[in-house]
Amino acid sequence: MTGGVALDLWMGGRGAQTRRRAIAWTIGWVLLALAFAAGIAVLEGRGEALVFLTGYAMELALSVDNVVVILLIFSSLQIPAIRQHRVLFWGVIGAVVLRGLFVAVGAAALERFAWVGPVLGVVVAVSGVRLAIRDETATVRGATGPVLRVARRLLPLTDRYDGNRFLTRARLEGQAGRRALRWVGTPLLLALLLVETTDLLFAVDSIPAVFGVTRDAFVVFTSNIFAVIGLRSLAVILGDAVDRVSYLRYGVAVVLVLIGAKMLSAPFIAIPTGVTLAAVAGVLGAAVGASLLFRR
């Protein structure tokens, strides 16, 4: 897995991908995740492999929805396609770090406090309902406003690009009309801040959902990371084909509600992992099929 993250980051430094290469890399990441699941089956047993696959399927579907929001951010800020890979490159690094911290805190809380499980179940179920009724454009606007205000207070921003740099030197009006050379943030810095903010919001939904399937922090973390490392390739594939997954969001919403219900009923009903995986795969498969048949 560490090698996969390193490879994805190395690719990020080599510039933007073509759609054909992005499809090839996406298939490669999925095959790598399946190989990882096979390794878990050999070392830990079939049950743990099914748990990983369930978490990975949920995280992959949530990643697609995450990419849709990221593309809306790029569109609202008018970030050229040739510069988007730079933002996604550092966005992946931030996502790995943030999700690692979330998993560590969540695992510690679940182990120490019995009431955390039901609370996370409510959070996951509510997240599913919110996802079903959410207006993605309004979500981007809601995230953009606070981040813009904070960014402008901490650092001056410019509309001018300086290659793929996040910071550049520019002359700004100083006191008494003097013009001083200062560090300013480029549009790429603002885009990166927004991408990290939205990933943080998605992590709040997705990580508790995987904890609803397993309490194993290793499985939760790896299923998250295997989904995250394919974000850049998914962004290229979905760049002008967002309508092809228009109903996937509703499938993910149903899955979150089901996982939330599973977490709440855990003290009373033990649902086998195989049943959970079948339900997740069935709902997401139906959502993808609806997206392809009834394109909006």
C-alpha cells in the first residue's frame, strides 16, 4: 500500500494524465486493491478480506462523489485543466495524513468509550440523508465562503498564476502609496485549501461508515487509502462525464443509511459481513446501472 501511495505521488509530479492513461491507472488501482484483499485472505482469513472489500467499495463510491465536488471547485475557481493535477497531487498527500489521524482518533475512542459506536451510527445515517438531499453546488459555495475569508485574512491572494506555484511574489499597495513586494497566494493555493476542506468533510462521513463494518483500524485505514490514491485518475475520467454517475450519490446515501442502521442495531442483531458486502455491492451496482441507463 505504501508503494502504491508513493507511485501515485510520483505520477503527480510528472504532470497531467490523458483520459486513456487515467482509465488504465484506475483499473490498476482496483486490481491492486483486489490483490491486497487476496493477501489479507491468505494471512488473516476470508472474513477479514470481505471486511476490507466492503470498506473499499464504500470508500471508492464516496471518492467518486468527492471528485464531483472537487471538479465543481475547479470550475468555480476557473482552474485550467493543465494545472489541476498539481492541486490533486498535494490533495492526495493531505488526504492520507488527515484520514490517518481520523482513523487513529476514531479507533481509540471506540475502544475507550462504549457510547461512541451508537453515536457514530447516528452520524453515518444522518450523513446518508444529507447526501441524498444535498445540492453539490450549494455545498461548494458553503465551503468556499469561510475558507476564502480565512485565507484572505492570513495571506493576500492574487488572480495571477505563476506556473504551478501556490505562492508567488507580487507588488501590492503599501502605506503612503508605496508598492511593496510581498508573498501572495495564487488561485492554486485557494483551490488546494478548498479541496482539503471538502476531503475533511467527506472523511467525517466515510471513516465512521467503515468503522460500522469493522473496528480494525488497519482495515479502515487501508480501505480509505486505496480509494484515495485513485482520486487523481478519477478526476481525469470524470472531467467532462459527471452526468454518467449522476445517480451514484443516491446509492451511496442508501449505503450510509444502511451502515448507520447496522451500527445502531449491533448490540441486538449480528449481521454477517457477507450480507453487508452483498447489500453494499447491490445498492451501488443498481445506482451505477441507473446512471448509465437514465443519464441526466
